[in-house]
Amino acid sequence: MMDAVLAMILPAAQALLGPLFPLVWALVKIVLIIAPLMLCVAYLTFWERKVIGWMQVRIGPNRVGPWGLLQPIADGIKLFLKEIIFPTVADKPLFVIAPILALAPALAAWAVVPFSQGWVLADIDAGVLYLVAITSMGVYGIIIAGWASNSKYAFLGSMRAAAQMVSYEVSMGLALITVLMVSGSLNLTTIVNGQAKGLFADFGVGFLSWNWLPLLPMFGVYLISGIAETNRAPFDVVEGESEIVAGHMVEYSGMAFALFFLGEYAGMILVSTMTSIFFLGGWLSPVGFLPDGFYWLAIKIATVLFLFLWIRATFPRFRYDQIMRLGWKVFVPITLAWILVIGVWMMSPLTIWK
Amino acid sequence: MEFKAVIFYVFATVLIGAALRVITARNPVHAVLFLVLAFFNAAGIWMLLQAEFLAIALVMVYVGAVMVLFLFVVMMLDVNLERLRQGFWSYLPLGGMLGLLMAGEMALVLGGSYFGVENFPGQDVAAEASNTKDLARLLFTKYAWPFEIASVILLVGIIGAVMLTLRKRGDTKAVNPLDQIKVKRNDRVRMVSMHSESDAPAAPQTDLTAPKGE
């Protein structure tokens, strides 16, 4: 039905807009991705407060609107109306640019994310490389914010962020190498379609053919590194409210502060989506008798996001030197060993990726 | 003008502007950030040349990792600008000569049409070819040995840098996290089996030798 409607509208729009049509059409698609994403970010904050509330035997927000559903909107309006205060000796231009740099990469990365077969803004061959490159830019927002605030706490936060995020990018990238090896492609759609084939998929239990099973250690490494990369608890020493107040965000107020928040939650959704696409089969159905579709991807993203919240409510914060040890001395050797295992496995007669 | 040309000029203008600001910015942190901007625009120009692997690798390696550490160092150092600017004029002749040499070499390549560079055989690349795949194939087959040797040299560099800066200090109280993780409950807590305490019964009048708490 969707295709029929599109087939009706597109030629008319093309005739009306002429040479500007590709630009307008791309903008429309970008809005179609960003607007629901922002809504998801708003309700992820609400869901987080609810879930953690339930886990701690509290009620959580329930005053604004039915069941508290308007709470994120109220929060947004409140932050929007607040004054943005500039510290007296802050580097003003950088102070303003930092929150933008924190949010922009988390949004730009969605350009290559396929939501279903063919539902993708830019179906490029180097999709995985683009994702890794863009997400590695996210650290600039935090570092610049910490430095431009001209505050000791903020600066400590940004130093921690610089070391932690660069370290965990290494293990994330190495974990992705195994995914690339078994998929033989850097294109995200091809990676998902590669997971639809296999012995178990032929028996109708497709979820056993997804990458998470043969790459189980990498799945764990990627998920945990993803939590560290987005600076979520138990790796949130960058914020570390008990030690350095709120780290890089300590001098920010109003909408500038809200942008950091949006960036963090958009980053969480992005990492969950990546985990779903690389390891959990993207939009593929887990069993043969149900059709594939976008809703499977949505369910998988929601599950991984719930895992993020669950972990936050469960574990105490890591100490900084232990975070570094985990990244460099545990994850990097595990990923390197598993790359070797997968390489030998693929070359042996027992290979399952032919 | 073609749309692609417009994009090229935008990237090129920002690139040159940012590169100039790298050497003229007074604040070293600003200079590093302008260098990041310059890298980003260079990546954009490479993307226009359809060298998408090189462009993304530039962003990934330089913007995403190297410049972050650069920024880290520059922010940590309290750079004294006055001292940095000392001796500017005495170094100018040497620096200027090196700059001219580099500019001349680039002119040789860029002004290729004057020197007949276009007579060299061009690369025939199919329109649909993925240059990531092509590069990988070349790197791991034809140039496998140079590639491996380069990576070993880099590894030696990493280990050398670590060894040069690694020093054991006796006066810190830092504990190895591995030792801390290995700790078992029994190393820290000793469980003592004892009878639970209870309130003493009302002070007995007669038998003072009876054991307490029974």
C-alpha cells in the first residue's frame, strides 16, 4: 500500500519541484527518521525513570498526564524556558558548539542504518566504516565542553571521557571485524541478509543462525563496550555525580544541557540498533512461520535498551582504573583471539559461512 | 557550474581557511580544533574523488583517535605562548625554505598537465567497484609483505613508547586492579562461629558461678 501511495505522489512532486526534487526528497526522508527518533529519545528518558523506579520499588513519574506520559514533554518545556548561563571565563564559541557536537554525530549515523529491506537513507558500501567513523566523533562534544567550561570538575570529566571512549572504540572495532569476516561485506543490508542463511534458518529457527551465536564472545564485548562508549552506568565515571558532580555538563543549563542529554539517549538507541543489526539479525524474524519486518528490529532495539536500563539499576559504578583494565587487558585480547578462531573456522572444512 | 564543483569549492575554501587558522590561532586548543576541521574537509574532498575508504579512514583514524589524544595532551599542558613565539624570526628562513620546497613539489604533481603527467597510464576503475574491497585485495595479496612490515614497525613504535614512559614509582599507594579482583571473601573477612548473644536473665541471687548467656 505504502509503495502504491509513493508511486502516486513521487512523479507529481518530481514534476513540481524539478531539479530541487532530490534535495527535498532527501530532506523529507531525514525528517522521517529524525522526528520519530527524537520522540523515542523523549520516551526513553521516561521509560528509564519508570523502569528504575519499579526496580527500586518506587512508582516513578506519574503526575503529568495519564500515567505520567506527558512528563518528558514537561521536562522539555522546562529546559527550553531556562536561561543558558555562560561561566565568566568560558570560551564562549566552543561552549556553544560543544553540545551541538555531542548530539550531531548520534543523529548523522542514522543515515546508513537500514530499518527493513530497502528502507535506508543511504545504502552505501562502506556503511560499517561510516558508522565507526561518525560515532568516534561523539567524544569531541564532551572534551570541548569540559575544556570550554573552564571548570576543574568539567575538565576532569572530559579527560576521563577522552581516555575511556578512545579505549573502548578499539574493542568495538575489533569485535566488528569478526562480523565483517563472516559477512564479507561492509554494507549493513548485506550483513543482515547474511544472517538469514544457515543450517538453523533452514529448520525454521532463524534466531540460531544470527551472528550472536557463533560470535557469542564478540556479542558480549560489543554490548559492554557500547555501554562504555555511551558513558552509561556502570561506566559513567565521566559524569560521576558522586565524585565530579556532573563532569562535562556541570556548567551547562537550559537547552544546552538538554542537548547533551538528547545526545546520550540518541547514542544509546544507536548502539542498541547496531547490536540488533550486527548480532541479532536486524529485521529478520526469529522463527520461520512469522514474516520479517521493521517491527522485529523495533522489538530487538527495545530489548537491548531495556538491558541498558536494567544494567544501570543493577551494578555499582566501576572504578576508573578498572574500566581501563577491562578495556585494554580483557576485551582487546578476547577480540584478537576470537578473530583468529573465526579465521581458522572459516578456512576449515567445518565452516558454516559458505 | 556543476553541483559537484560547488561542493568542491566549499570544501576547499573551508579547508584552506582552517589550515591557515591552525598556524595563526593564538590558542593551541583552537589550533588543534581547526586541524580537525581541516581533516574533515580533506575527507570530504577525497569522498568527491570517490576514494571513500581513504576518506572514512581519515576521519576514523585522525579525527576520531589521533586528534582526540592530541587535544588531550594540549589541554593538559599549560603552554606558554610567549616562549613558543621566541626565536620566530631566526627560524623563519629555514621554515620558509622548507615550505617553498613542499609547495614546489605539490605544484609539480598538481600542475601535472604542464609537465605531461597525464601521459602516465591512468587507473581504469569500474563504476560499481568498491574501492574498500579493491584496496584490501591489493594490501593482503600483492603488498602483503610491505603491509605486514609496516604494521610490525608501528607495533615496535607502540611498545617503545610504552617502555620509555613506563617507570615504577615506589611512593604511590596504587594497587594493581588484577590483584584486587582476585581477592576472595576469605582474604578479607574471617567468619567466627559463636553463640548468638541474648539478654542476660535477671541477675541471679544465689548461683554466681553459672555461665552467662546460656
